[in-house]
Amino acid sequence: MKKILRMAYLWTLLLIVVGLSGCSDDEPIAPLAEPVPLKMSLNSKDLVMGEVMEITFDVTGTEEGKKVMNEDLNIRLSAKTNRGAVDQLLFDDFPATVTLSKGETSKTVHVPVKQTGINREHNVELSAFARGYRMAGALQVVTISDFHYSKVSLKNNADKTVKEGQSFILVASVNSKLLDELTITIVPKEGEEERYVNLPSELVIPAGKSSVESAPIIMKKDENTKEDEELTLNLSTIPVATRYPLNEKQLIIKKIDVHKSMDTEVRDERWLYEDADLLFVSEKNEAALKSWGQTNYTVMKEGDPHPNNGNVLPKGKWKFFRAYEFHKISGCVMSKESNDGEYTSEEHPVGLADQNTGAVETQGAVDNVKFSWVTDEGYLRMISLKDKAKSSNTGNTFEFGTSAFYSCKFQRGNPNSPKWPAANVRIYPGMRIETRARIRGAHNSGMLPGIWLQGNEQVGGNAQWNGWPDFGEIDVMENNTKHPTMSYRTSVEQTFHLGDITPNTGKSKISPTVAVTDIAGTIGEFHIYWVEWVDNQTVRMGVNGKQTIELTQAEAERQGARWPFTDQVNSEGLYYILTMMFLHKAKPDYPSMEMSYLTARRMLKNNPDALIPRMEVDWVRFYIDDTYSDHGMPWRDDVILY
């Protein structure tokens, strides 16, 4: 820690010496004392008119931080939304600068929220900067409102969609502890009363609490209905004139009809799974899943038949092996610190590692702690923003931040690589991999969401095979968000990349591809993108219930390419990749990307339609057939992620 701080200090001095400074001309520049770590904390992140925000700056608990300040320190403060600065619009006497004087260990400033004139809610980015000092909590998002609003929502379900036969839970909440009891009445729209079992007529939040949950409510199955429909719950408060008014007086729930007609095999995931929302869970994690509040699940064991067994898929062929289900439970999520040390996530997925290669980090840094997380719904959400981010690979700071992961990567000759938590599956012939994913907010953004496989021979492998694309690449899904053809832009492509007979040319000899335009306009909904490494001669891909492309060794060699998809060439198998890359390696020009990662997180929690480029992965499932072998190679079979 001390070494890092001294490096930061020396770097700051170097900038001053060479004349680079972000300070105004009239600000004197004096030599800096050795920096000590600071922390900014707030008394509340939800305030209303007339309340006071308390901002505290103090030293933290490291050895350096036990010292008092050894110089006067000016801390610059700003408050803004995506529409600009709001320090004067929402606050009285907002301080542009706070001085922590020499000898002080902490200072608290009081910033009143305006007494009048504020309408609705404003998500405000409060940021602090002190030249030459690192500061924990330097960026925080605060909600400023005219009232403490109450609301009714679906627990762990921002999309507000419920399938027939499934249960859901209503949550009534206020963004502060109540001074007195609040009752919210719930009345279904006329004619929709019979859609529910156990729907409460009211939810009561006791004084001193901020939320209450209903018992599970069941959405009835109705064989007479054949289409999805929107259902309305009308809400009101008792008393009507309350200090906690409702932010919305209606809750709209989309009921998904399980009896509706099947779409085509490529457009409808029900060709593969009767209920693709059904969670897979291991016996080990079942109790934790129940505590999380999930009821729509099935316990899966290695060797269980694929749920589609004998329908679209051949009877008896594919058997369950492993899964990444992204359950928000201990063992599937972990705590991890961002690359710059500014943020710690408690929602980081276990068993995946940072794919922070040069090919991904062309215009932005991969910082999965800031730009990805496991959501309350149990999805892995991966976003890209115009928000400064630091690369843990190169140490460089980029204008953009993004997300990219890998798993199943094994480095030939490295005895430690099979011990990594990300080395939790061996991908060899005889395996089928399914990824349920959707892409939202990315249209025309200049991003390239993708699901890939590449050969592990590139990592410490044979020089004849370890250059791209000689080791082989399978693009299970790519979405070109700026493609000139609209049907391509709103659908996906699936591609193979193979190298030339002459190794290390750095160019694809052949790139057989298919544009799956049959799903154009629907990529914002979940589809299942799959690949089968059938054997050493054949690889095929598809979407939902349809095979879309197949490539064989004979066809590849007929076109002059070398065939890498064997367990002899890639003796360590293939590895799995999820990325939000930069299309054509260019900077995106997309205004809605200009926000902080914290603002994006809060926005998406309440608005699943926000225009923030992202890929959301519900699950990844691995199946094997009787020909599969792990070749006796070591891997982390103790890492259970479902």
C-alpha cells in the first residue's frame, strides 16, 4: 500500500515538473507531502426537500491513515446528473471546495437540500477529488426528491414479467424508515381478479421500517388464453394525504402465456426448454436458493438427461454436466475490488476471470467489478460506458470501461492453471454448450456483444498453432450494433475462423458465417445460443431449436484451411468467452453511454429499458455425450456454480 501511494506521489510530482496540471493559473503549486488515504462517507443516499446531507471526509484505517493530515488539503466537490451540474439547483450553499486542515483527522460539512422547487426524483453523482490523494467512496450516487416516495414492485423482477403457473412476491418500500405506519391498498383491474391466487388487498409497512413483502402470489394458468397480456394492479395509500406518496399509482405486470402458439424453431426457445426460466440448482446450493426466495427451480445432477431429451435433441445423447446459473447466493457471487481500488462489489460472479486482452481493450479497459454484476434477478449483466477505467493488464487508463470474462482457460505447461477457479470445466469433443442471453440498449451504440470459444493452444502452446486464428475461433453469437443492414443490426451472426496451411499469417483463411436474421428485432428477449463440438471432424451451432451452421474438417481442408478443432491440436481443449467489445476497434459515439457505473447500476435497477449497452446472461449450461472425455487432465471440479 505504502509503495503504491509513494508511486502515486512521485508521479504527481513528475506531472508538475513537466508542466502538466489541471489546476487554474492562479492556484499556487507547492510540493506535496506523502499522501494518506482518505474516505468520503454520507449520512444518507436518499434525501428530500428540507433535509441535510452530511458529507464526512476522514483518514482510513491503514498504517498511513493513522496519521493526521500533514498539510492543508483542498477537496473539490461536484454534483451532477446526466443533464449537467445541479449543485445550485438542488442544494443551498453547496461547497465547491472543502478544506481538511493540517492536523485534522476528519471533517463533516452540512449541505441543505432546497426547501422548495424540487420535482420528482433526481439521481445525483456526488464526486470528490483531491490532487495527489486516493480517496475511497470518491464517487457516490444520491437520490434527491421532493418527497420520500413509496412504491410497489416485484421482488427480484425489474422486468415485471410473470409466467402462468409461476409465483411472485410484491414488495412495498419507502427510501427511508417510516415515522408512522403506511398502508398501500392493492386492487386488480376489473375483470382481472381471477388471474391471481393469494393476492393481498393491502401491504402495511410498520413505523420504523422501510419495506414489507407479501406472501408468494401465484399467476393462475388459464388454458383459454393464448396470448401474453398486461395486467394492472391499482394502488393507493391510507391515508391518501401522506408524507410518502406513491411514485406510481399502477403496477403493470406482463403475464406470459404458456399456452400461446409456438413460433419458429429459431425464434422460440420453447423448442429446447418448456420453461427456460426454470433454474438449475445443485443439491449443495438448494437451501441457499430457497433462502434467496426462489421457487421455480429443479435440482440437477451430473448425468441427468437434457430436458429436451428425445424431442428436438436426439434421445439419450446429451446429459447434464455443469452450469453457470448466476444465482445470487454465497458460492456463486463474491466480493472483489475494482482495478483502481475505488469500488468493491459484493455481486461479482465466481468462476469467471477477466478477459482483458489487447483485442478486447482497444478503446476501453475491462473492469468487471465496475461494469458487470449478478443482478437481483439472477442474470450476469455486462455493460459498457463512457466512464474512465483502468486496465489491470496494462495499467493504462481509458476513456471507456467495459466488461469481458473467460472461463475454462488452461495454459499448457503451467501446473497452476488447472487450480484457478475459472478452470472449472474442460471443453473437449463430445460437449454441447448453451448460453441463454439477451442484448439490450446496444442498438447503434458501436459495441460488439459476443459469446465465443477459442483454442487453448494459444496459451503456451505449439508455435504452429498458437497464433490467431490458427488455434481456432467459434463465434457462437456476435451482434454488430452498427451494421448497415438493419436486419443484421438487430439480429446475430455465427462464424468460424480458421487459419491458413501456412501458420501465423494473422488472417482467416476461411470464415464461414451465417446471419440469423430470423430473430431480427427480438434480441432484446432471451434466446439460447448453442454450439456442439460433436467430434474431431465436426462442429455445429444453432439458436434455440434450430441448427444454423455446421463445419466439417473435410470442408475446411477443401477450402485450404487447417483444422484446429481436435483434441490433438488443442490438447488443453477450448475456452469460453463473454465480451462487450468495441466494434471495429473504434470509439463508440453514443450519448447515453456518458454516465458513471454507479448511475448506470441504479438506473437499470428501476428501468430495464434504459439505453445502456449491455449483454445479460441468464445461464450457461454444459452437456456431454458418451464420447466425451476430460482426458484425465486436471480441472476445478469442486467449483459448483449452479
